[in-house]
Amino acid sequence: MLPREAEWFGAVLSVCADAELFPFLHVGSQSEHFRCRVQPWIEQAIFAPLRRRGGPIVHLDLYPAPGVDLVGDICDPRLLQELERTRWQAIMCCNVLEHVGAPRSLAEHLLRLLAPGGLLFVSCPYRFPWHPDPIDNGLRPDVQELAAFFPGTDMVHGARVAGGTLTGYLLARGWSCAPVAGGASHAQPGKSVPTYSERVKHLLGSLPWLVRQFWVSCLVVRKR
């Protein structure tokens, strides 16, 4: 997640009532270290304010790590059955649809878990380099195209958010990690490691973005 993207979602969340947000499910959460240290703006803009409100928050990711409450693939029927025991008022799934083989299937599962009247917070890159984690399926929708993944919902907020440049992103992170936000460099136990050729492709593809503007499609929809 990019800093301005986190700020956009944080601003939207701040005007939502508690009853609209909790219980809150965060899909593709990454680890606590990632949210607080690698991309600290996620914690600062989104989850620290949410925790202060006192409602239950569950972080779900494919890989086990500190700060991940549930581990598994949301498309796994067994995990879906477990998640359906909770009436989720809000679900956040940011920068995940471009990393799965069947993004429409993932979208269907998100809606299945969301309570009627619930809010879905979702984002996807619009102008952004190739970044496998573990794959990049090339999905780069505008806001309306992203909304089309979620039939039976009404758009509450939607914007194409300017994300700055790769140079700005690296400066925000202190040049501490690999070139691209959300890329395969954020290794976790059990996560596949990119090959040498993939790393070279990743690096070369990222270079123009040192000065080129990132754009992200950000969306909030309400389930009918």
C-alpha cells in the first residue's frame, strides 16, 4: 500500500460509524512487521485509529507471521466456512486482486462474507509496474472497472489516487527494502522466492517509475 492510498482509506474510515466497521476483516494483511515497519503508514493511517475505536479486527493472510490472526486462502472452502460464522460488517482487501490467478473468484468470496449493508474497502493498481507477489496477473482497472468486480453493491467512495513516484516511496521507507511496494521481496516463511530472471525483470521494469507517477484505484462499496 502506498502512503497516499493509506491516507485516503484512513480518511474514509474516520467518518464511518463503529456499527459500519466492526467486526472488521483485513484480507491479505501481511505481517505486523510489514504494516508497522516496512510500510508504517498502514498502521498510522488505518489500524492504529481503528484499534483506538475498540472494535474487533482480524488480519488474514496466506502466510503465517506475527500479527496474522488467521492463516489461509480465502478461496479455500474450509476457511470460508470458518469465516462465515462471523457477520463481517467491513472487509478490507487492498492490492491483492492483481496477485491471484482468479480475481473475480476472490471478489465473489469477499462479497459472500460481507454482511448485507456491509462495507468493502478495496484497491488495485491502475498505473504501476509489474510486481509478482507471488504473481502479477496484469490487472490494472480504473475505478469503474474495479467496481464491476462487485455486482450487487453500491459505490460509496471511489477515486484514482496519485501514489507518488518510486523515488518518493523509497525515501519514505528509508531505502530499506526492494524497489516496488508490495513486491515479491517481502519474504515470509513459506512464500515462494522469485528466480534470478524474475528479480532482474522486476528491477528493470521498476527503473522508469523512479520519476513516473503511481496511480491506484481505491474503492468503497456497500453490499445491498
